[in-house]
Amino acid sequence: MRLTYPHFANLTMPMKWLLEKLDCDVVLESHNKRSLQLGVQNAPELMCIPFKLALGHTLYMIDKHQNLDSCAIICENHPCRICSYGILFEAIIKEKYKNINVLNYNYSEVFNLTRQLKRIGGEGTSWLQFVRYYFIAIRKLDILDQLERMLIKIRASEKKVSATELYYTQAYNDVYKADSLKTLNAIFRHYQNAMLENWDQNNRSYVRVLIVGEMDCQTNYFLNFNIQKKVNLMGIEVERSFWLSQVINDFFHLMGSDKSNKNEIIRFKTIRNESKAYFEHNIGAELTVGASVLCAKQRYNGIIHVMPFACTLETTAATALRIISINYNIPILTLLLDEQTGEAGIVTRLEAFVDLLLQKHKRISRAVIRSSR
Amino acid sequence: MIIGIPRTMHFYNYFPMWKTFFSRLGHIVQASEPTNRSLIDQGLSLVSEDKCLPYKIALGHVSSLKDRCDLVFIPSISSPDKKCFFCPNVIYFPDVVKLIFGASLPILAIGIDQCHYRKMFKTYSQLGKIFSYDSRTFKAAYQQAIKVYADFNVLVNYGYRADDLCSHIEYADTYFDLKSNRVKAEGNLVILLLGYNYYIYDRYITFDLVDKLKQMGLIVVTPDMHQDKIIEANKNEIVSSLNWYHSKAMLKAALYYLKRNQIDGIINLAFFNCTTNAANTKLVEHINLQYQSVPLMNLIMDEHSSETGILTRLEAFVDTVSNLKKLRGNP
């Protein structure tokens, strides 16, 4: 089977490794202008940009590789547009290419999803083997997320410039090749130490911001023009509210084993508790709002809110964010991302925002010094 | 006590029921006035521009009730179908109203589960407790309300316009006197108007679309008519895997009439930035292509669209439909 699927957060690489272990040929390429154009042409006009990117990538791969025979899409039982991804994707691909097999996976039925994934391997793989691969893939995702989380923190103040990013790329390649949990842990420890050594803790940045918002906008560097790096290079530490591995941790937490810190900004239960003052219903907007409230309480200096144009949940959250900004006196920058968004516009707004943050910080610290005299 | 009910969202589905319930308990029920320009302006100033127009108007309706009543009733209703959802905007509406107006507007927001009979009774009995009534008065009011709701549904299924039913009834007892207003089933062309209750029946923002079509001599069918028959389309693959209640109803109606060859054209009426309609436009086209395809028009509007533009497109569409019918009739 020759297969392609859309990129999603750090899952892309572990998924590729897993499918290759199941004797499946995976073709992938990073997003580019052509694939975005294909997506915009073929998707309905008002559909959100993550769907357009997913569709465009698949169509681009089908055009490029003639012997491709199937493509996969993931959807979820959820009131937002994500619930229609599967049917729409299937309808559009089937209209254009009749002999391509569309695998439609539902993310909210975890056990069913696992069974369907195993079926790709055919009779050759036993359940025992498959479960082993499955857990190694989850561990890979976890390691990638943790290293990336360190990267966007350390890159703001490093001893040797751009060395941290180099370590991350090396780690990415090594993690892909690793075959057992033991080697994975060794790789993780090695690169963690290397990154920490490169961190100039004495000259650590005193300003930090949190990126909240829609998950694909946070994680897809083609879509958000890598704002993490842009903000880092201005000397500011970044934290992100969405990590895919945390979703899995949250799932295991329900089964009674969550080791993460209680006040951690990415912990779902904490976030949900914080958002109760604003929203009664838990269908997505509460994650953005809760993370913002928590970060305001933990003395972050600013919030960057990213969302695709016309995202229903995030526009609802934006209503609450305005009130939070006043209540907690924290600056919020909202960035709308779309196929029309230009990089220069984003950079200008980010620079102005960072300028304001630095000035505010200076003003406050001066006032503190004056009062202490 | 004067209880205000905004003319939005679930108004055209449940208003007769709520009105009977509250008036039996001895309150005055006041619906907000029909949409007009000043209402829209009020709504536009309250919310960000990324939302759809019906949503902005809904906020306008709520704010117009601000000084005219003691309590505004905005329930959050879970979908009548078990596995389905309403659009997130509808689900979050009570929360957003609370956020925007704060303490300045007293709101009665309660979650109502319309799909379980017992749970529904529980929530309504909670309402009775809030107003502190003894159980006998409350039960009588509740039973009357349920009866009116059933009658209302029968009439809507039969082909009455839901907005006429909502505006005419004063008391539940005079309910069946409306028969003189019945929609007449005569004429040549039948058009399926796809859209949601809360804007199809709004005369101001759709520029009287239904009446205009009727004046042109067409019969208009909407998804909430003949619900009991349309259920058979549930088995379809696309319909069963969709999670939005409203879209599901629209696709079911389209499937049912297309299969039977009962309609000559489809108008898909939607507003810019509608969450569910983003997918719907494509899916309706897809279904239309599968069966004997009829002319299909996607009419997407917002607060800037003008009456003349809509009228021109409607006339052109009706011409296409009638010409096609002549061609197919006499080969």
C-alpha cells in the first residue's frame, strides 16, 4: 500500500515510522505554495485553512506520485467544522480521482482507530508486535514535544547562537531511526543535556509570552510563519498551550496515571477549572480561555492568540479574552491566519507587540526600584 | 413578572411551548420585536465582525429587551437528536450573553434536554421551583405546554409557516382556528429552500424571500416541513456520518425530494461565515449530482447585501428552472 496523509503537529514523523513498520509505503512532503493553491482551489470557500492545507497536500501528492493508491484523513465527533472533514474530503477526492482509496479515521473512537490502524499491517503483524510499535510511536511523539518545548524556551538566550535548533534537527533524525524504548530514552537524555548546556541561564530573558489558539495554527510552521522563532530571536521566551502529547497524557490521566505538575500551564484539568468563570460548556473555547487566565496568574508578560479566519470556537474565545485582558491587565495580540495572510504583516505586528511588552516591563521595574528606595 | 424571549435561535421551534408554559404560570411573555435596522446596528456594535449575521442580530434582540422586561429567558438546548450537535455559536450563546452584558441584564439560562422526556420534565420543574410554585399549578402548565408543542409540530409538518404560527397565537386554546391561513398546494414549480429556521422566517434580513417566491407562483418547501416522512433518508452514508443537527435536516430534505423527483430547483440560503454551511454547500452539490440533478443556487448574504441584487438573481434562477422544466417536459 502506498499512502499519504496530511501533516499534524509532531505526529507526522512517528506515524510515518509506525506505518513503515506495518509494511506500508508512506510518501510525504512539506507544505509549499503549490499545495496551498490546490487546497484553496478545490475546497469550499468558507472552510477553514487547516482543511484547505490538508486537502491541498493530499492532492499535490496524488499529482506527483502516480502509483499512490490511498490517502488518509482524521476527523472528530465535535460541533466545530472538524466533524465534516472526513465526508468532505472523501467527496472531493472521489469526484476527482475515482481509483484512490480514502481512509476515514475518527479520532474520538480511540479503540476503533487502533483496530483500523492494525488492519493496515495485514495478517503479518501480531497484536503484541503492533502494541509495542504503538507505544514506541507515542514515546517518540512525547520526546519530540518535550524537546520542542525546551527549544522555544532556550532559543531566546543561548550561549552558541543557533546551536539549539541544530540539536533539535539532529534529535529529530535520530528519533526517527530509533527502534526501541531504551535507545529512545538515551537519545532524549543526550539531547536534553546538550540543549541545557547551551542555555545561558545568567542572561536569561526576563520577558515571556504564551501562544494560545487553534491547534493547527500553533503547530504548523508553514501556516503561522514560525512565529515562535521570530519571537525567540527578539529575545523572548515562548510557551505554547497545545501539545499533542499532552492530549495523550490527558487520556492516560483518566486511567489514573498523570505525573505532570498540578500548576502546569498545559494540564487540561487545571485549564478547565480556570475557565469555569467564563464558559459553562466544554467544547473547545475553554482551552484557550483557561490557558490565558492561568498564564495571567503566573505573571506571563503577554499572550499571542492565533486562529484561522472564521474559526467559530476561537472567535467565541476572543470575546472572553477581551474581558480577561482588562481584568488581569495583560496585553493580548490576536493574529488571524489565512491563505491571504502575508509574512510582512505578521512580522510588523509582532515587532510592535514585543516593543510594547518590553516598554511595559521597563516601566514596571523602574517603579519597583523607586518604591524600594 | 414580564419574561422576555428574544426572537432568535430556537424561537421558531419552541416559542408556543414556552409562551403557554409561562402564561399559564401567570407571567406576561414578551417576544422581542421583529428584526429592523436599529436592532442590527445594536448587535453589530456588540460583537466582533468575524461572526455570522444571524448571531449579531441575536445579540441585538437580547439587548433590545434590556429595559423592557424583568428577566430574559435564554435556554441552552441540547440537540433533539442524540449523536448530533448544534453549531458552537448556538451552544455558547447563553455564555456569551452573560459575558457581554454582565450583571446589567438578568438572564434565566437553563439547560434543556429535549430528547429525554424525563429529563425535560426535570428541567421544567426546576423552572417551577425558581418561580416558587406548588407542584399542581406547575404540572398543569407543563402538560398544557407539551400539548401545544405537539400541536405546533403537527401543523409545521403539515406545511404551515412556523413564524405565522408563532406570531398569531395569543392563547393555547385558540390554536386550531388558524386553518384558514393554510398554504395552498397549487402551482407548477416547487422549490426547496434550504436554510435554518432562525433566518428563513426573518422577513427583514432575507428581504421577504419566501413571499417573493410565492408571488412568482412557486411552491416553497423548507426542511422543517414533513419531518416525519424525511426520516427515511437517515440511512444515507453522508447524512449518517454528519454531526450537525441543522445540516443533517437540510441534507435529509434534499435527499428525500430529489429521490422522489418532486422538486424543480434548490436554493441554498446562507450567511457569510456560517460554520455549518461551509461544508453544506459542497455536500448539497454532491448529493444533487448523484441523483437527477436540478438547478442549484447558493445564495450567500451578509449585512451589506441589497434587495435588488437578490431579486435579480432570484428572477434569473426562476427563469432557468421554468425553462428546464419545459425542456424536460417536451423533449
